[in-house]
Amino acid sequence: MLYPEDIEEKLGFDKIRQLLKKHCAGQRGKYNVDRIKFSSNPVLVQKLIKQTGIYMKMLEMGEKIPSLNYPEVDPILEKLKIQGVFLEIHEVVSIYKTLEILNLWQNFLKEKEEYYPEISLLAKKIEVDQILIKKIDSCIDEKGAIRSNASPELRKIRSEIYKNEQIARKTLDRIMRDSKKSEISPEDSSLTIRNGRLVIPVKAEHKRSFKGFVHDASASGNIIFIEPSEVLDINNDIRELSYREKREIIRILTDLTEGINAQFDQISGGSKLLGIIDLINAKAKLSSELDAAIPEINKYGELEWHQAVNPVLKRALQKQQKELVPLDIHLDKQKRILLISGPNAGGKSVCLQTVGLLQYMYQCGLPIPVLEGSRITLYKSIFIDIGDEQSMDDDLSTYSSHLKSMNFFLKNACKDTLFLIDEFGAGTDPQFGGAIAEAILEQLAKSKSHGIITTHYNNLKKIADEKEGLVNGRMRFDVKKLEPIYQLEIGKPGSSFALEIAGKIGLDKQIIQSAKKKVGTNAVEMDRLLTELEDEKQRYEEENKRFENQKMKLDKTIQSYSELKGDIENRKREILNEAKREAKNLLKETNQKVETLIREIKENKAEKEATKKSREEVKKFEKKINIEKIRTRKADVKVIDGPIVVGDLVRIKGQQSFGEIVKILKKDAEVLFGDLKSIIKMNRLEKISKGAVKKIEKENASSIKGIDINTRKANFSHDLDLRGKRSNEALVALTGFMDDAILFGVQNIRIIHGKGDGILREVLRKEIKTYKEVKACYDEHADRGGAGITVVELI
């Protein structure tokens, strides 16, 4: 049961129908959109929902779905019910196209039956007559004309027509040339047609000397259009043949009509099938457009939606470049009726309409825009009381209309009912309106029905805290800015913030104080507590957000430290390996020189003992060189006595790494090691000589340059591909790439980051602009990647 009759318009489902029709390919699909009905049958609802979900999967998988560009054949099928009629050529063509599309769909669904059984089942009872398709194709060509070989008689007739037309044409061409020479016809004239016959234009003064049949004259009367007597008989024959051709075409069409009529039920069923698939296609496309999901149905009367969105309101706000705040809603057996309070224009009515529209959509077989994992229940009835129902015809005021609705609710509400009431008890004296609302609410709670109510009455908020089956909810409000947040919070009542809003708009303070006194201490105190509760919640949320940000920064710092440590270890291994290679080459060269020396000694006939001694000295020299080259180059760092102050270079006792003192913190010191800051106990630090440190840096720099620079420069690529990387990873890679490019004196480099949402590009460009060596950065040429590649020019 649905209440009132215009429930679809009040909830906005009429707009959902319009959106569905835009996705329909044919009239049959649009007709089916109008036939969508609310259902409480769980088997039917799940079947419809599952069909749409499967079709969404087909679209997501990129299946080659057959065309749904089917023609409208219902009027043609109605015509076939009249005895003795035959179909026109274009009507036969429409039937042929329908059969072809139906045939494609039947083959597709048969092939995909294993993957999409719910949709394949629809085509099980439909059989497409392949003989009829071939027969129509053999009689009508792709341009929609009857083929000459549709029958032997038609081929014969058209052959005779062609033959006679050629004779008549040649005769007329000859007569036309002669009449121009004798100036009977104007020089610039040509053959033309009058009354379906070829005629010759003749000057009026020569009409009596030109034998033939007059068909027409020009507006001025100067030209007479005459059919020459020489071709009268031939043209008459052609006319007779044309009549015979038409009769034969009618016979062929009648024969085709009989074949189509014999398959009437299959064609009618096939047309309905295409309309159903068209509707499912429209539902699937709209659902994808709305980011809709299929919540799980439960039998326990529980409704739990996460990030629910009103699709109609969302589209309206998008046109205004505004965003809609999603809602989290939960109703169950213990909390069946949700009482929402809060300030005006805070989103209470939107919440009400969202619940009503999404529930109605689902029970019409449509997925709804909620997150995966949401749950839903089915209701046999939906009752709503939303908006102003004032009626002059029925002599009803707004409040009387609301009471009429409440009377209907009380008589018909049961455990399978969902009711939605906006501004409960409003429209009359607050004292009596609140009391009546309270009594109605108690009765609705006894009916075990589910519902959502919006109100400003404190007595109803109090009942919701005390009565079983009721629960308070509030629309969040920014107490500092005095602006609505549009977030629903279940479990606590909300304040109207009327006094605060009055103060914000500049109402006189004396008036506000006077209003507080008139309202009473209890009401003001309750409103104050609600306001403080909201303010406290916002403060905790801000603190929590700040801690989350700090945690993210800490995680990022730890990650950067780990990456930097890994880079240092890699660099250390590279230097050590290069030193070993260099030492090996040096040893090889030394051995060659020694062998040369020994050979010379032998050639000079030196004594064996002297030669042996020379070899031993060479081996000692080789060992010494190997040890010296492999050993890491370190200079002795001189430790300096005296107090440690800001700016001093220090190192941790027992370690080689050194850093600069940034800040003294009593017994601790803040030390900068490269790009990382650390807090270290003062008694663990020792002051070192700046001169010795400079010497170490100089030796390390020359060592690295001598070992790595040439190889790295030779292998340097001017392109850096960062596609698929996260921002942190991309920034680390970019830093090394930029450093190398500047070191090697490269003038142009390219950063490949892809287009996407443009977030990675903005992060990278922001980092690139921090380098003083950067002359310019811009998008690559459109033909070479466009906005997906950033070109960087270096000084």
C-alpha cells in the first residue's frame, strides 16, 4: 500500500523515470519504464535487482553487447490482426530488422548462458524463424526496395520495362535533336516529364505541325509539352507493364505478410523481450551513472545504509557546482522509529526524502546509491507526509491535511510499514500540536512499524529517549560558524539553535534575553546542553583530525628515513665495489709491469735468487695496494674539548656520522644529520673539528666523482617514468633525477606522470619549481603526450 497517490512526485521518483527513459533505445523500453511498479514481493524484487546487477557486470566487463536499436513494431502487429491486409515494404523491413536484432540477442545470450543465466533465461521461449529472415532478405534489398529476383514474373516484367524504356528513350532523343535543328523546340530545352510521361518542349507556334499528345503548357503559354505520336504506343506499353509490376509486388508483399503472420506470437514475444532488455540496459546504465550498489536484503526488519545519496538532489546540486553530503542511516527492531531534530535548512527533510526515494527505487527493482555492505529490508507499505497539503477544494488547512494523513497512518500502519513524517506536529498551537504529536507517536510505536520523523518539539525528543523502539537523531551544526554540516548522527537529539542564529543575524541582545526568559529555564538549559554537546563533539573531531595528520606526517618521515637509509647503503656498496674494481685493474697493470721486468732480467741472465726476491717484493706490493684500495677512505677526525653550542659540528660517541647542533634543550640537543633532525642526549655527543670534516667531505666528493660520474652520465636518460607511483615514491625518484640532471649539465628533461586526475602532476610540478636551476616547465606537445608529460628546461 502506498500513501498518498502522488507519492512518486513527492519523493522524486518521477524524475528517476525520466532519467531511465533517456537511456532507453526504443519505444518499447520507454513503455516499460512507465510500467515500473512498487513491489513488496521479495522474489520478484530480487529477480529484477539481480538482472540489473548482471547487466551492470556485462557493461563493466566490456562485453560486445548486441544492438538495441530496434524499430517500433507494435502498430504493425496490430495491423496484422485485420484480415486481408498486407504490409507495406517499410513495415516488412521493420519486422526484418526486429528479427535480425532478436536473432543476435538470442545467439549472444545462448553463448553467455553460463555467465549470465538470469538474463539468458528471458530468451528461452523465443524462437526466431530463420527461414522467414532469409525469405524477407531474398525479396527486399538493403535500401528497402523489392528485388527484381523476388519472383520470376517480376524479373520478366522489369526486363520488358527496361527494354521498352530504352527504345522510347532513343526515339525521343532523336526527335529532340531534330526539333532543335528545325527550331521547333528551344535551343536550351531538354526532355522532361509530365503526368508520368516523357515529353518534348515545343514552341507554341509549331504545336500544330508537331504530331503528338499535348500534356501541359508553360505558365506563359509559349511552350507546349507534347508526347510525340511515335512513342505513344511504347509509353502505353510501359504504363501497362508498371501496373503489372505493382500487382506482382503486392502479391509478393501479401506472401511475406502471410509468413510474418504465421510467426505473429514469436515476433510479438520477441518485441517484448527486446523491450525488457532495453529496460534492464537503461537501469544498468543509470545505476552505473549513479554509482549505485545492491544492498543485501535481510528478513529481520533491519535497514543499514552507508553513505546513502539522494540521486535527484545530487544532480540538482551538481548543476550549481555544490556537493551533497552522504548519509549513514540505521533502523532495526530495537530502534524502529528515528526522530530527527536540528536547525531549519539543516538537512532533516532531505534525509527523509532520501530514505523514501531509495527505498522506493529498490522495491521497483533498481540498485541504489549506497556503499557495498549496506543492508535493506522490504516493506509492504510506504506512507509519507511531506510538504504542504493545503487544499482549497476539500476545505483543508495545512494542519488539517497533516491530521488526515496521521489518521490514515494510525489505521493502516503495521510491522511491515515504513512511514515518513516531516515537521511532526507543526502548523498549529505548539502546546496542543506537541501533545497530539506525542499521542500519535506512542500509537505508531505500538504498531511496530518503522519510520523517520523530523521535529522541533522537545517533548518528542524526551519520549524518544524513554520509549522502547524510538531513537533520537540530529543533523550536525557548526556551532562556531553557525552553519549546518548536513551530517546525520543517530543517538542524540539536536537543537534548533534558534537563539544562536537570531544572534548571528544581528537581532537585538535584549530581545534574545527576553525570549530566553519567556521560553523558561528548563528549555534554555536543555538547548544550552545540546549546543555544548555539539561544540564538544566538534572539538574532539578537530583534535582527532589533527592527530591523524600528525600520524600521517610521522609515517611519511619514517618512510623517507627508510628510503634515505637504503639509498645511503646502496651508495656505500657502489663506492666499495668501484674501489675494488679499480684496485683489481691497478693490480693487473702492476703485474704486467712486473712480468715485463722479470722477462728483462731473464734476458739479461740475472741470477735466480735475485729474480725470486723481485717476485716476492712484487707480491707484497700487490697485497699492500689491494688493502689500501679496498679500505674505506677515512681521515682522522679531531675531537675538540669545550662546551657544545649551537652551530658546532658533533658526532655520536663511537660512530662516524656527524651533524650540526640546531638547538640546545637542557640535557638534550637537536642535531641535524643531513635532512633529518634528531633529539640526542648531550652526554652522548662529542665536538669535532670543522676542518677535519671538510677534508673528509672533499675526499669523499673526489672519490665519488672519480668513480661514478662518467658511468652515470653515460647511462643517464632524459626521461623519468613515474606512472603508477604514489606521490611519496615519485618525489624520491624525482629528487635523484633532478640532482643528476643538474650535475651533468642537461638542458631539457621530461617527467612522464600520466594524465589521470592531475594530482601527481601538480605535486611534481610544485617540487620542480623549488629548484633555482629550473628555467621553465610546461606540458609536452599534444602529439607527444600532452598533459601526461611535463617538460623541464634547466639553466
